[in-house]
Amino acid sequence: MSLTQHVYFAISSVGTTADEITQLLGVEPDEVTVRGSLTTSPHTIPFCHCWKVFCREPGLPVDEQIDQVIGRLRPRMEALTNLTTRLATEEGPGGAILQVQRYFNRHDEQPSGSPDDTNLFGWHLDRAVVDFLAATGADLDVGEYDMTPSDD
């Protein structure tokens, strides 16, 4: 069974831009979404700006990918918690998220590992990750998708 997976930490805001988040945290994102950038119609505006730090390292278990993402953010923990606390106060909870996405049997990409590699199917969150999520007020969202083609 093939498996591709990635992890990212994202901060979303209606009023604070990705550039402002970068300036506040001193951490360059791997990807951003700019509010209003997905459409040319002035009547439709995407909900928010989004700032993301990714790990797409093939062959790494999810918990190691999470450690890499959080490891990039931990040196700026005070700024991060100040930002996420301010955004939660101004815009409500849900502005920070740790996202895990896993795709099983995805045939258009190379699998993350080979049968000889580390077992990529199991993973866990240790106390340090749980503490990080609690301190930043981040949600954890895990999506697992079976990409096996249907017989239709």
C-alpha cells in the first residue's frame, strides 16, 4: 500500500496578513494564501489570510514531521502564543491548526517510503506536542484519504 503524507502548522486570520504574521513571528512561511487572491470577482472574497509552515519530507513518520514543523516554531514560542492569543480574542478560536494529511493508494505520486523503511502507518503525539498545541490554542486536524480508484 502506498502512502504519501505531509504535516503543516497554519495560522489563519481575517484581518492579519501573512506578511504581518511573518514579521511578528520572525519565521518565513512555506506557503501563504492572501485573502481575496483566489478570485477576480470583487463580490467573492476568501474567508482569510493563511500562513503555513510545512514538512513534506518523504519517508518520515507523521510524528517526526510534526517535530520538524514545531521545531521551526519553538524558538519563537512567545511571539507565537502572543499572536494566537490576540487572534483568538479578536476573531475567535480556531485561527491556529496543526494539519496532518495522509493519502493511501495515491497512484499519481511516488510513495513516501519503501517496505524496508520505517513503519509510516502508526504515529503518536508526545507531551511536548500536546503542550505546544495547548499553548498556541491550535486545533489538530487529521485527514486520511483512501485514493484507491473505484470500479465505476
